[in-house]
Amino acid sequence: MSQTEMEMSGASVSRHSRAMKRRRWGGLRQQWKMLGLFEIDQQHEFYSLTCMMKEGLCATMQNTIDNPLPDELSEKDYSLDVTQIHKDFRMETYAGPVFATLRRSLGMTEKEYQQSLSSEGNYLQFISNSKSKADFFLTNDKRFFIKTQSRREVRFLLSNLRIYMEHLEKYPHTLLVKFLGVHRIKIPHQKMKYFIVMHSVFYPEDRITARYDIKGCEVSRWTDPAPEGSQIIVVLKDLNFEGQFIKLDQQRPWLIRQVEIDTAFLQALNVLDYSFLLAHQPLHQDELSQSLSFAALIMRTKKSVNASSSPTHVNTPTVPGVMSEDDSTLLYSELNCATTKCHITETHNGSGGTDNGSLEEEKIEQTSRVGADSADLQLFQTQNRRLLPNLKNPLHVIDGPEQRYFIGIIDIFTVYGFKKRLEHMWKRLRHPRQTFSTVSPPAYCHRLCQWVQNHTK
């Protein structure tokens, strides 16, 4: 065989080998798509990108750890853009102090955030049935989502960041997804990628039995469920949920009101097409019991929310669980009174003796309060049932009588502009007498609120 023939033969073998690898890779990707979630190892197309993300996020967080946050955010903090140069890429971080302040308000330390984002474990890729071209990654512990975004979407978030923060401060139990960081990565000879880090609504997801993405409409809102007994992760849709209910009992009014508040905020932003995420899992037997101590309830309340940033207005429905520091102290003192049979400190009159009359009256009064405290405790338990889970992510967790629900509102970047108006007109012609996602923000807001009304008990 001549040298030319040998070279041609070698090239043919090489092409065949590459074709085999492509087919094998394609087969693996098809299997992964069926699984919905898989590890980004060294053979994965996004391995290099995610490694750079981890390195960049680790350095960014170290900068935040080394430089304490200001006592108050300034206008400059909202427009701050910090670039860090690495060997193979550049990482830009937008409004770093603002998102660090939000993380702190959620009870999250910068060190634990850094450890989760830059742990040795590989990121996971989530194969979404979303129509967007975004890539979805999860940290190895599944606590944080990393999602690529368009430049327009990032600009929209940053331009509305102040009012988003104000909404979260005013309504600490808002269902809106918690954005924890906005970044851009620039790799030589590649297109820049914008991405955001956000809290996973479905965390911890170990025992979740079903997940839903709800938009309150009919068209294209069915997904084939996973085969029974399989480990495939499938996010179902509106039509899959028909005939079912979110069973919350006394918590139902709270959820309905909070959805109304959050969707009204999104309506004011002129956005639509956001999703009401929902998942559920059965409660353990010990979680079904309402015998938690009053002290435990108070501690979990304080754990779930930054109490000092929760103003309550006379004419505004109180968000269950919002307590000021003074209220927490008062409730804790009442607990001590009820559980210790009202330990009484003697009061002394001006002559230095003990005022026995006042002491006896105080004993009678405080003993009679034990029954009232018990009734208050029952009411407190009822109003704060969503705070009972002793979890890292209580803000998106609500306990019903039998099920634990994970609830959040995501994908809030779609503005109702010219293109969406045209899409609305086209869908009206294509889907007469059917409900579809592309409607005006007021209609979208009303419809989603109505869905929650109709599907809760």
C-alpha cells in the first residue's frame, strides 16, 4: 500500500471514529434528556464552561468575604460592575453588594454560598421542557440554579433591581424566586454568556413526588408523565394537575393573598409568561403532629425571615409569620410564664417590705392567663404552619395537613412588547375559545390568581 493510500485509509478511520463518537454522544444525550438531570463530567460539552463559572464565582465570593458590606446600599452599589481577570476568561459581577445584602437577609453566609457554588462536585445539567434557549445548571448539592440569560433579560432585571429588593423587603414571604447574583463570562473567541444564580424552589428535593410548572392556561400545557416507578425527573404542566388540589386549610387565604400581591407586582412591571412552580411530598409522621413547642415555633419563625425588615400596615393583610424582634421576645416570655407556672419576682413597697397584696393579685392574674396563652399558642401555630419545616429553604415551603408544598414564581423577564402583542393576535386566531399563555399582563395576573383560587382547599 502506498503512502497516499495509507493516509487516505487513516483519514477514513479517523472520520469513522469521529462519527462513532458523535453517535455515542448523541445516544447518551438522548438518555440524559429522558432522565432530566445529569452530571456535567469531563466528557460533557459544558464541562469547560461550568469549571470557569465555578472558578469565577469562587473568586467573586472571596472578594465579598474579604470586603465587608456597607451598612446601607447606595445608588453606586446598584450600578456597580466589577471585572476579575482569570487565565482563560474574564468574569463580570453586577450589583455585587446588592445581591450580597439579599443573601444576608435570607440568613445565608457568604462562605456557605461560596462552598455550594464552587464545591469539588460537578454541576448538574437540568434538561428543561422550556421553549427558551437558556441552559440550566444546578450546583452539586441542588441548592442553587444557574441559568444563562439574554443581555436584554439581564438589563431588565438590573434596571428593576431596586423595586425588586423593595418588594422582597416589604413581603419577606414573597413567592418570587430569589435572585442571588448576576454575572457575565467572557471567553476568548466565544460569545459572551450572561447568567444568573437563584435559589432552587425545589430544595431540598429528596422526597418530592411530583413537580408542576403552572401558567393558568390550556394550550401546550400537557407533558407526558414519567413511567411509573422510574427515576426520571419530569416537570408536569397545568393539564396534568387537573382534578387535584393544593390542600392547606387555614393557610389557603395566606397563599391566595400572597399570589395576588406578587402577580400585581409583576403586572406593574408589564411582564407575562411567568410560571407558578409547584411540587409536593408527603409529610413524615412526626411532621403531621402539631406538638412543637412554642419556643421551637418562634425560633423557626426567626430563622425563616429577617424580622426587622417586615413592616406591617394597618390596612394591609398581615403576612403570616412576620414578627418583630420585640414580638418574638414577648412571645418567648409568655411561653416561659405558661410553662413555669408563672414564676413571679416579688415586688417591694417603699418601706422595704414585700407587697403581699400585689403579689397575690399578680399570681391570680397570671394563672388565669395560662389558658389564654394556650389559645394564643394554638392560633400562633395555625397562622405560622408554613414556617414549621426546619429547613434551609423555608421561604418557598408551606406545610398543609398531609403534604409539604414547594411553591415559587419564576421566569419574570418576558415583557409585553410589540412582538408579544403580535403573538397574542396570532394565537387568538389559531386557538379560538382556548386559553393560551400570551395575553396582556393584567389578564395573565388575573388568570393565574384565579387558577390558585380554583385549585386550593
